[in-house]
Amino acid sequence: MTAAQVLAATGAVYPAIDVLDSRFAGYSFTLPDVIADNASGAGFVLSGQATNPAGFDLRLTGIREHDQRQ
């Protein structure tokens, strides 16, 4: 399965924000760890506007991590 095939089979995407709230004291997981085990998920905010993914440039789509400890 290629990215192009996935986009072609997807009718709509929704922007979303994942809200993290670790239940572990001394939170020291990496972002890939948090995503892989879903151990810190507190909820999410989902946009009400669907967007057709045709024409998305996935190289320009990403995620930004915010560290409150800094």
C-alpha cells in the first residue's frame, strides 16, 4: 500500500489535536513511545470540517511536539 493509494481510498480527513496527560510520575517518554503505546491519551479535539485529502502534500503535513517542562 502506498501513500497515494491510501489518499485515493480516503473520502475525508479531519484536523485533530491529541491531548496528552501522562498517568506516570516523572514523565520521560519519547514522542514515538507515547504514540506507540497510547498510555498518555487524555482525549482529543476533532475539527467539525471535513477536508478531501486529494492533492495533500504529505511532505508538508506534520506534527509538532510541545514540552511544558521547558
